[in-house]
Amino acid sequence: MRWQEGGWLLENGFKRSFLKGTESAVPFKELRDPTIAFTPDQILKKQVKPENMSMTQLQHYVDIILGNGGDPTKWRVDLAFKFSTPFAGLILVLFGASIASRRNRGSIILGAS
């Protein structure tokens, strides 16, 4: 596989097709495949683990996986987790503030426990 003139040129391989439970393989010497969506720059770019990506980067990664026909469920869950974590902290603060501001009708010792 070689990058040439803005696209990938595949050399000396087989084009496989699967149809209704049968498989066929046709040899080729050279083949241009416009469906391959990545570029050499994307391959050379420093790879970041999806766990360390920002929300925007992770959404882009999920879109790439979908475009390649993969299953991005794991990364969608991680994206939802990244989105929900700050809200969980906010909810805890709101509940904690309401409980802390409640007046106790007992002695000082009971109020401290």
C-alpha cells in the first residue's frame, strides 16, 4: 500500500468479496481504493489513547470508528462518563448544602455527630 497522488495505491493483492455465504478473491497488480479514509498524516500523528482524549477528540474518534464500520460502544460510554462526571459533583454539592444547612433541634453534641 502506497500513498500516491492524494490516494492509496494497493499493489499485488486480492480483492475479496462476500455475497450470500460465498467468497470470491480476484488478484490485482494495482488497485486504487477511494473508500480508504485515512491519510499518511493521520498515521504519523502522535497517537493518544482514547482514555486521555478530550470530549471533542473522543467524539471525533467515535465518528472515525463508525465510518470504518467498527463498534464504538466502549468509547461512547467513556464519552458519556466524561460528560456526566462534572454533573455528579454538582449534584453532590447541592445535596450536601441542603443537608448541612438543616437546623438540628438538639444539643450541640448531637449537632456535631
